[in-house]
Amino acid sequence: MELATVLVAPVALSAISAALAVLISVTDKIVNNYGEVAIDINNGSRSLKVTGGTNMLVTLAESAIFVPSACGGRGSCGECKVKVNSDVGPHLPTEIPYLTNEQLEENIRLSCQVKLKSDVDIEIPEYLFKIQQYQGVVERIRDVTHDIKEVYFKLTDGEVDFKAGQYGQIEVPPYGKVKGPTQRAYSMSSVPGDSNHLEFLIRLVPGGIVTTYVHEHLQEGHKMKIIAPFGDFYVRDTDAQMICVAGGSGMAPFKSIFYDFVGNGMMDKRDIWYFFGARTKKDLFYLDELNELQEKYERFHFIPALSEPEESDKWEGATGLITEVLDGYLRDTIPTSIAKEGYLCGSPGMLDACMAVMRSHDMAEDKIYFDKFA
């Protein structure tokens, strides 16, 4: 009985907190009529007249200005930063973990956490004006592993211009207990040359609103909104060796990058070492395609590794955590006389561990580029 009380109390408290949050939000909308609010962007470059009371991220998106938000505006990714030159109140506790001391001093804010209550002056990068919303029709859905789907969209209202490695935001409609449209960010796995299509690798995340919809409800022929392109994860134009590390759906930007290289003749121009980590053989995919690239291009090296291979896998490749395999290759195999750049895509824990390994082998931190899952 005491155990039940211990378990029930937090649940009840959580429910009460959620109810209060909803009540406060509804009351705010009823009691506080903020009227029309002016947004000045980049010292008069653009000006908007909007209805106050909504957060800045949503309001800008409604005016076709899309600030990056990998988490869809939940305040859990820290991507949607803008510089605010007006007084919009102090930084919220939900913003501070994602901002450096310098950013706090410069009044950089998370746009999803700033409610527009009065006129505001902001600064955003000019490239954000090039981001567009597209209508995509699902042409193909394919299972590439037991929990990753390859989803291929045809764009019906325009062509997209992006760099291999960037990402887009997919919006799913309300379903089940999900009452409103929901967006999440996914790296594009298609090549930029195919400007009428976008492809994504979407891994099922237990409880994930968008991934659950994709895995359980999405069908060929369905229409979805896609906002793209976002992100600064792309290959820098240098002669440095590329040390690439990914796991799971982190394969997506590298598929785009490697096949873009094939298309533009770059596969013979620099050394590429691609480390891909998985638990068991069932978590590996595109093996035939990547091995074919390795056979065709002398400077492309593909190293898949299993951390927990099963006996039935009959695995003869590299074994261990991908950080251990990476460390061994940097120590014993990859030439040390040639400059290196790191390219990483995966979970925050994996990325942090890989960056530590790279730094231990004298790779410069400002030459390590990453796409961290929110």
C-alpha cells in the first residue's frame, strides 16, 4: 500500500501540474489581449504585423519565416535561437541550459520560449529567408531495418535547393490522442541533384509522435508538409581526410553526402573513413551499397562495427563500441600526416564520446562537425 502511494503521488502531481499549465494558458488567452504586434527583422530588412500572444517560433512560421527547431518547438533542442534587441523579459529557466554566457549577454533567446506581447526587434541569419514549406507526396516506403523506414517524397509545388547533409522538418497531422499537427527534424538522405524529391530515414522512437505516425499510419500516396533546408552540417571544401561516424538513422546525411560525391566526381578527391556502429547485424543496412562504393573507390573506407554481435550473426568485422573502433583506427591505421576533419551524426552521448576520441588524437575541435539528434 505504501508503494502504491509512492507511485501514485508523482503521477497525481504531474497531472495537476499539466492541468494548471493548460488553465494558465487558456486564462492568458482570454484575459490578456495583446492586440497587434510589430516584428522588425534585421534592422528593417523585413517587417511583420502579427497578432500577439503566440510564441515567436510559431508566429514567424505563420509568416513563412522558418527558424530551425529540431524538436518541433518543445524547448528541448535549443536550435531556435534568435537575437532579440528589445526587452521581452528575462531568460526563462527553459532557455538557460541551451545558451552560453556570451549568448545570454547578447540576449540570444529560444524563439519557442518567447511570447510576443509587444513590438519586438530581432536579428536572424539571412539564409533563413530561403527556407520554404513544400507539399510532399509519399512515393515509396521501405523497411531498411526492423525499426528504420526509408521514406521517399515527391515534391508537388516546387524544387528544393539544399546541401548534402542538411535536414528538413516533417509535419504529421493529428491522430489518436495527438490533437494538433506536429513537426520533427530529420536529415535528408537523398542527393541534392534530385531537386523534385526528398528522402528521409526515420527510426521508430518509442512514444515519439512523428516516428509512431510514420511507422504505424503513413502510407504511399499520403501528403505531408516538409520544411527545408535547415542546418550547417555539410562537407567543407578542403583536402582534409573525412573521419565520418554514425549510428542508426544517422546514416541519412552520409548517404546523401557520399552519393552526392559520386555524382560530382569527388569520391576520388579525398580520403573518406566511414565508421558505422550498431548493436547486432539486424541493425545494419545499406551494406551492399557501401561495400560496392569501397570496392569502386580506393579512397573510400567503410568500417561497420557491432557492439553486441549475436552468435547467429557470424560476424567477422570490427567488434566493440564504435568509439573503441574509431580510436584503434586513428591510432594504428589512418595516416597521421594528412589533416583530418570529423563528421558525426547520432545521439548526443555517441557524439560526445567520439569527439573526445578525436580530440585525444589531436583533431582540432573547430574541425569536427556534427548533427546531434534532439
